[in-house]
Amino acid sequence: MAKRDYYEVLGVSKGASEDEIKKAYRKIAIKYHPDRNPGDKQAEDKFKEAAEAYDVLHDPQKRQTYDQFGFDGLSGGAGGFGGGFSGGFSMDDIFSMFGDVFGGRGGFGGFGGGGRRQPGKYRGADLRLKVRLNLQEIATGVTKKFKVRKDVACEHCHGTGAEGGSGSETCPNCHGSGVEIRTQQSIFGMMQTQTTCHVCGGEGTIIKNKCHHCHGEGIVKGEEVVEINIPAGVAEGMVVNVPGKGNAGKHNGITGDIQVFIEEEPNDTFVRDGNNLLYNLLLDFPTATLGGTVDIPTIEGSTVKIKIEPGTQPGKTLRLRDKGLMPVQGYGNEKGDLIVNISVYVPKTLSKEEKQAIEQFKDSDNFKGDSSTKQSIFQKFRNYFN
């Protein structure tokens, strides 16, 4: 099944506010909720599709990544959904992550005489890293390794938080629902509120015999070497999201993500302009006058020969197609170009013989430039300020 644009899935514009996105998701999720559509596979797929879209668009960093790079920029799956609505996260995962959108833990209470309630799962916090790339790494893409200190699953209890495989018990306060429901009188009549259970933290279970290594948390501090693939074409300020490599969630919960912030090193040879590369070619006066061939460096480390026409003027540009940067994983524009800006070097000092040779041409009208040349230079001057 082909992916649909996330904004299209939720029926919102690209400039939609966080509140608009939340309301749109809630409306769709209620419509296709499993409690209202028992046994309807199509409704379940639409429910998961909406959850996938909301997972990306309600998170500022993921949304920025999606807006810039599209689906490919989300590194193999939108926030951990595994790249498909029908696979990846289970219903429990969706309810645990977005239950607050529904005003509870995923159930809808009044639908059909009382919807089911899903106990929650802890989600590990996201990590943020910065990576500084040179232009050659950006041109080809690169794999970086980081030694990351983070929360990892406790090896002693295998992340359960229970000592000796003793397991967990149903929370006596919420009876496994993960929520507390309170009814109280108000000026509008009897009001019912639903909050996360203060005893089990919304999990629906409690651990009596806690692991003495992690004190019942199921996580400890540890280190992991994380390998991160940076796609070609990224730019300063972009964020690459790496799902499932962040902090481990308590009690074998959901692992967080790593958000990699891109920094770009200045380059001594090229100036970047989007996917294009700008190169300033400094010609000597004889070559600019008589013409010839020169070698132009490329970002790959090779050179290409270009022809210089006789009488080439300073400020002229030459465009070498497809010699710039790749778009990020094919998303957006085509591959950029290498744009060569021509400058002409005028020597500051001359020998006596050189000066005499130049003076022979001083009064020649051919060395003074005609009106069309002057007009062309003036137009370039105007364009610079516009």
C-alpha cells in the first residue's frame, strides 16, 4: 500500500497548528477506533495510518524532518512505525503513546456501553546529538559512530524490573486499567474525570519483589555504540531522526529516538547554494583574452576541463550540469549544478618589459571596451544589488 502524505491523512494544511493537528487526529481516531469498528481490518488500517501521521506531525523535530526530506528523511520509518500502517506498532503502543489525545488511555468509555482500556507503557526519552560534516561527506553521505551514554535494559532482570523472574501483579488500585476514574458533583451536574493511576503510573501492574540492580525500574545507565547513517545532501540545521536508538523505556517499554542535528563545516573551495556548488575561477589575463582550457575541481575530488572562449569577461558564469550535490534521498529537487564564476587577475606589479608591452595597447580602442560591454557589466552590477 502506497503511503499517503501525512497532512492529507489528517486533512490539515502544512501550516496547521499543533492544536489543529491534535483535533484532526482525534476526530479520525474516534471514527476508526477498534471499539467502534470491531473486526473491520480497513478501519484498523486507517486508525494506524492516522496514528503514524500524528506521531510525526505533532513532534516539532519529526515534522521539520518530514517537511524537508519527506518519508525518506525519517530513516526507515515514521518515528518507529516500521514504515507501514499495518505493521510496526501494536494497538497497545498507539494507545500508550497517544491515549491522552482521547482523554484517557485509549478507550472511549461510552461507545457501545463501555470501551476497553489499555494499560500504558513507558517510553524512553529521546537523545539529541550534533554531528559536524564537511562538504565531501555531505555530497556522498556518511556513516558515523557514536558512543552514547543512555538508559539501557537491566541485564539482571531482563528489563522487567522484577527480581528472579517473579513478574508483576495487577495493580489493586486501578485493577489493571492504568487509570483512576473520579466522579464529583459540579455546577453542571455529576462530572467524571480520568487520570493516570498514581500507584502503577498507568502501567496497570505493579512489582512487589523489585530487582535489586535497577530498583524495579527495569533500566540502568549504560553505553552503546550507535551507528548512524547520514544521507547525502543534508544541510546545516537539518535533523535526522533515528528511531529506536534512544533511551530504553522502563519495564521493557518503548525505546526513544535519537535526533541528530546537522552542522556544516565551511569549505575552502566551494560555496554551497542549496544543492548547487559555486566555484570562483581566477583566470590570468592572457587566457581570458586569448582563450584556452582550464581544469575545474569537483566535489568528488576529480577535475573536469572547460573551454574558455577568447575575450571572456569577468563575472561570466558557466554551469556544469549535475556536478553539484544530491538531493536528500531523492526527495525534492534534482541534483544540483556546479556554477563557475569567472574572475580575471590583474597583476599589481609589473616588470619594466611587461609594462612596456602593456603600454603599447593602452591607446587601442580594442582594449577600452565598447558600449555593449559596458552595458553588460552595468547590468550585472545592478543585478547584484537586486
